[in-house]
Amino acid sequence: MNDSGQGAESAAGSKRKDARRNQQALLDAAAAAFVTSGVEAPVRDIAVAAGVGIGTIYRHFPTRADLVIAVYRHQVEACAEAGPALLASSPSPHVALARWADLFVDFLVTKHGLAAAMQTDSAGFETLHAYFLDRLLPVCTLLLDAAAAAGETDSDLTAYQLMRGIGNLCIGADSDPRYDARPLAALLVAGLRRRP
């Protein structure tokens, strides 16, 4: 029996794993760069932060819009997955909600830059926005419902209203380095606490 076929499969699997790891590192580095420097962050800086060459970025994402959209989807998934994880690991549902709001702010700062990157593709932007709502509204609802069930909140605020409120607080955060929406989002979430 010849093992050369298994060796080739193993090498191909290893290359795919490396490619996925590189892509994950790129998305994480680009997301961080977009939060601090906006969607026009230099590709060279993203490559250095990800520990890859510039060619690797262009191989995965031929245009800046491709990179921005991939980061957007990556962050939506990270926010969606973080909700239940935070609920399980936080000392209370309200704390989980506050921690999730911080992640949501980071995501929204990147999202605002997406509109500029996709000016010519309004249908594509609408599709991404629908995806965003489909993935994140249930997560925010889960967190709000858990806080209410624990007796921590008594607000009639819906997940959509909370997400929209946080979103409005983030407007301009991507273009003004003096403005950080996190403290205001934290105040908004703190205001949901049930009064004694």
C-alpha cells in the first residue's frame, strides 16, 4: 500500500489550515485597524499586524471593498457568537449586555466606514444590512430578555431600539479621534438597570 496519497492530502489540509489561519489573522488585524484608523487604514499596516505579506491580503481580498465587507461579516459573526458566550461567562446578564455593547460599538465604528467603501453598490449594502439585523437582533434580544428575567432591568426597550440608539451614538466616531462612543453606550446600558 502506498502512503503518498495520504501525504499529499495531509499537505493540502495543512495548506488550507494555514490559509484559513492567515485569513483569520488578516480579518482580525483589519478590524482593529479600521476601528483605530478607519477603513482607509494602510494595507501595509494591516499586513504587518497580521504577520503576512501584502500579496497575501490581495490574494484573499483583491479590493479594499472586498476586505471591508469580509471584516464586516467577520465582526457580525463575532458579535453574534459573543452574546451567548458572554451570557454564560459574565457575573450577571446585565454585565453581559454591557460587555456585548462594547463589542457592538467596535463593530459599528467599522460599519460606518463600510457605507463609504460601498457607495456604488447600494443593493449589496442593503443585503449586508439585512444580514446584520438577522444575526444580531436575536442576540441583543436574548441579552435583554435574560437581564429582564433576572430582575436587573424593567425597560420596555426593544433590541432594535437599543441597537439603533447605540448606533446613533457611534456616528462620527470613525472620523473624530477625540470621540469615543463607548462611555455613552455604557451610560445607555446602565440606564436600563431597574431602580430600587
